[in-house]
Amino acid sequence: MNIYAHRVAIVGITGYAGQELERLLAAHPKIQIAGRFASKADEKSGAAAFSFERLRSFSPDAVVLATEHELSMQLVPQLLDAGHRVIDMSGAFRLKDPRLYQEWYGFEHTAPLLLREAAYGLPEFLSESIAAARLVANPGCYATAAILPLIPLYKAQAIEPACTVVVDGKSGVSGAGRQPKPETHFCEVNENISAYGVLKHRHTPEMVAQLPGATFDRFVFTPHLIPITRGILNTITLRTVDRISAHSILAETYAKTPFVRVVPSGHLPNVHSVTKTNLCAIGIAAKGENTVIVSVIDNLVKGAAGQAIQNLNLMFGCEPTAGLT
């Protein structure tokens, strides 16, 4: 019999990320789901629409938002004022500069002071700030798969300053969310691949902000939609300084981390190797100064719900792998 120590409410239970979070938390040894809410009434699923009155009746220790950016921006200040700790899986609090929201997200940010307070939820590098935070901004899926292989190289100043780092991203259709869109219909996606958000994808400023020394004029991210359900594969091209071994730096950085795996030289990971896990697998190929890195994650787990559970574990003092093995 489980004795739960912590209670978590989920808002946005009808979306793909919310459903994945519910699935994973159902097996968590220390966290009980206390309240399942749709962001708006959903008769088909039977999920109740969110309201603060309903939330109070469940008395959660934390609330995880799997909601649209604008709705998260509206709910977070009220949830914090009510004394709840919050993990937001939208992009509403990932950027520190409120001016970037108008440029990259298309709306004016209405809670700019909270942008300064929000902890960026990348557990491998920011565990202390996450553990102490009232508000955690869960990283984006593409961003997670790019930042994890790149941040150790930027920190080590191993990337040639004059080179442009190119991130070629490919994502399954679940990354576009559950809301029907013409471009995600079966007939549009099947037997097809398409680039989108070219030079304007909202994960770009998130990546640049988290990579020390990265700049917009030396960083290019291009996402593509591919006909699979779930998974992200980023192919990253760069040049290293003095033929530094990117593999050595990454292997040493992640030698003791449970959810980032650097594969042996001569091998490259694929999406199937991480499907339905919280792993980020990284492979590196190098020739001379040129390095190609392939990183893969499941966009719904390490790119969303699984990373949210990593952050909940930090906030509640649980084992890092609890609910994720």
C-alpha cells in the first residue's frame, strides 16, 4: 500500500502532455494526483473544467499546468497568490525578457515580474534553483534536446566562436498538440516532411538564453514535422576549437546522470531507443574541426511530462528517478 507524501493537481488533463503526466504519476511512489482538470469543459473526456473553487477542495501541494501559453500566464499569478507551487509546461515563463514574448510568441506578457522569479526547469544543471522555487518553467521539447548536448560545450568554450551552430530538429505530430489543425491532418503529414517556423520558432530564444555565449546571429534552429506520433531527433552541426573532443566533454558531464546517456563512439541514437522513456540519448561524430551531434528524446516524456516529474521530485525532495524508471 502506497503512503503518499505529496498531492499534485493537473490542469490540462485532456491534452497529450497532461495525459502523459497522469499516466506517469499513477505509478509514482510518493505523489498522489489530487485533482484532474481540463483547461475548459470537455464533455467527451468527462474532465471537469478548472476552477479555483474546485482546486481548493483538493488541497494540492503543487499544480502542474499543461495549458496554452496565454492561459498559463493568466493562472500562474493567481495560483501563487493562493499559496500553490506551480510547474508550467507551456512557454509562458521560460524567457526572462518580457519583450521577447511579443516578437516570438505574439502576445504581450502580463506578469513580467514573475519572469524574473521563475526557475528554468532543466534538472541536470539547475537543480538547486528548482528545488527552492515557487514557479518552475518546464523547458520546451526541442529546447531540451538541443540544450542538453550543447550546454557543456558552450560552458567549456569548446565551440569555435566564429562558427554558426545549426540545429536541425524533427518532431512527431504529438508535439503540435491535440487541437486539430489543417497542417497536422493525416493526409498532410503521412508520407511527408515539412519545415515550419523557419527563423522564427519560439524555442529559439529559449535555447539562446540557456546556452552561455550563444547569440542569435550564430545560432540557427529549423524544426520539421515528420510522420511519427512521438519523438524528437535533433541533428546539431558545429566546429570545435583545436579539434577538442565533444564526445569526451559530454561523456564526462553526464557520466553519473540518470536520464542523459552519451552513446559510445561510432554509434548514433534513434527515436525508438528513447520512446516512452525519460532519456535523452546523445551520439557524436567528428572529423577534423567539424562535429555532428545527434540527440533524441520522447517529446511527451523528457520533453514535457517526465521532465515535470523530475522537477516535482526536486521540489518535494523525492528520489531523482522516482516515478520515471
